[in-house]
Amino acid sequence: NVGLSVYEDYLLFTSRFFDEPCKKSSMENLMAPGLPCFIAHSSGTSGGATKHFQKYRHRDHVSLSTSEAMKKLNPPTSNGGGKNCIMYSLGYRQVVAPLNEDGDVEGRIPVCLMTSGVIRVSNNMVVGGDAIYSTIKVPNCSSPLAVSFIQNYKPFLFMYALFALVEPKLETINTLFTTTCRDLCRAIHDQLGDFIHCIETGVIPDLEGIDQVKENLQRFLQPNPDRAEELRKIGKAIETQGWFKQIRPELRVILATASGPFSTVIPEIRHYIGPDVSLETLTIASSEAFLALAYDPRDLGLYKVVGSDDVIEFLPVDEPEESRYLAQMGNVDPGKKYEVVLTTRDGFWRYRLGDVVEVVGFDPRDGQPVVRYVELSDSLFNVHIRIANEVTTETQLPSIVDATSDLLGGVSEFCVCPDYRGSVGRYAFMVELQ
């Protein structure tokens, strides 16, 4: 008898976490028992204003998809001591500090990206310890943790690229999303001279937004004239297929979510890394939950639903938007499209996630559904363009770009909006070329 819900149904409760003054009594046991360990904020804009999702600590045995996602983020390296470049942020937008009845602070709750919060919780990294964490370099990672505290995107990208270029045993690059991987490759090409100078001299440059961590970064960068000369000889050969493999010969795999809107940059990335480096997708994830993990590394659009953290149900897209039409995981039909509905341990009940997936079958090992990501729900997010009596959906827009990409010179990213400058409305495509 529980009906479907959307984010606006919870605003009265989620807003309490941002009241001033922030009282513990008004937020404790509100969405789930206790206080949240972090508050995830949405990173996209499909739903308009930023959304916030309180995240609570749960026992490990009921957090299977979260723990499996964390394992995927930091894969094992070879016996030869290979390294991973894992690009993630430990920054936050703000810290919520609830006050008890005596006016004393009881806890510091970061408001951050979902991945940032999960990494913090998984490694018991409290906000108050950031000054210590920024002095550490994890043994199997190419970059010191200080890089993850850089808030500005360009220096954040530069520093991850710098330490990846220096590390001789780099085997894996995990950028979380393919667009970040593309940005990493381009940054190395466009600023190769700056990278060579840093590596040759062993000096961290003065970049905007790194003052608080520059000293810790400098501790892990030593002069390496030989490596600088290697890069100088390779040069800017981005037009050569496999150029990135020349720069990092030990590289085996790129890990990045590569389905849905992140698929447009796949051809460009494959050109950079060449045929000898594999590109593997990661997860279907959002600020609300980790929904599914990559099922087949060879198929970038195929995922397996992992259903221990939350109760996952499926609403057929061709049925009325009512809870009585929901299908359980074992009752979905291969070939049909469904919108994902979640009941979470963090206080959301039959919440419409908005992601539409197509069921392609079931994992023979445990019977969990295997799905392909399709799009965001048009009815929930209005992810479509309506001109006159014609409606174009999110799925159709990338197919138009794919069909014309070669003609335009290779499209890596695009944006679409209605164009009413003429007497008849039309679609305006703003594209970024490779």
C-alpha cells in the first residue's frame, strides 16, 4: 500500500539538516536511526536545484553493492607492484555541525559527492583528520591523498596527471567517468611542456587553489630528468593512435562509467589508449544509491543489479505510474524497459530514481537481473525537447550526434536546446569537437 514518492516529498525533512542554528534534536533519528555520516549532494542538473541525500552507516553485510563498488574502484595490481591512478575528490561543499542542548557541537557531517562520502566512510576518514590524511600516500596509488583535497577542477586534473606521468609502474587509471578520462588525456597533451618541466626540476608549480596542500604534494615529487627526456622524445603525438600507451607503457586498463551520456567520448578515448589497453565500465550509480555493477568488461553498457543495500523494484514504462504495477527483481521480463524504484535504509520509500533500464536477462549464478542503462525518465525529469507538436527524447539526441560525428570532425560532447530564432522552431546542437 506504499505509494510512489519523489524527492519533493522529503524536502520538509531534508531541509532540517540545513537549519540555522543546526540542532541535533531536530535531525537525530529523522530519516534513519542516529545521525547521518555524510550528506550526498547531486552532481548533475537534470532535476534542477541541487538535491541532498542523508547517508547513514550500516553494517557491512547489508551494504554489498557499496562494498563491491569500492573494490571495483581500487582493483588489485600485478605481482610486480603495479600502481593505480584513482581520481576522486575528498572535498566537500560545507560541514553540518549539529548542536546539543548545551550548545556544543556533536559531530561534523560533510556535504559532498556520493563517492567522496563513501570513500570517507569506508576508510573511517573524519573531516577533522583531513590535515593528517593529506600527508599520506597510499602504497598502491600513484598520487598522494593531498591531490584529492584540491577543489578546483583544472589543478585537480593537473596534479593527478603529473603523478601518473611520474609513476613508472602505472597499470590502471580510474577516472570514475569517461569524460574525466578524456579531460586527463587532453590536459597531458595540451600542457605537456609544463609537465616535463615539473618532472625535470621536481618542483610543484604555483596553481590556483592548491596552497593548502602544496607542501604535502612537494614531498612526493622528486627531480627525474630521465623521465622528462622520455616524454620530450615522445612529444605531442595525440593524433597517433595509442599515444597514451606510449607515455605509459605498463598501462593495462581504464576504468570509467561509459554508458548513457558518458558514451559519446568512447571513440576519442579508444584512439588515445590504442587496442592494447582495455576500457571497462564501472557502475550505474547516483547520489541516491549504487544500483548496479559492470557485468561483462567487454560490453560497456551491461550491468548486474546488486540488491542488498536497498529494496529495488521496477516500474514498467508502458504502465500507469502507480505502485500496484511495480515488479520485483525476480519478476521482470527480459526485453522490457523499467524505471527503477528504491526503498533505502536511509529513509526513502518507493522513491522514483528516474533511471530507465532495459532488462536483458538474469545472472545464472544468483538470478539477479542484468540490465542496460537507457535514459532518464521523461515523465519524471522532463528530459526531452518539445517543439510544436514534436517531442524528441534523451535517447534520440545522442543517436543524432553519432550519425553526424564524423561529418563534423568527431564530437566528444554536446548540448541541445530549442532554437526559436527563425519562424519555425528547430533544434540547436552545441558541440565540442575532438
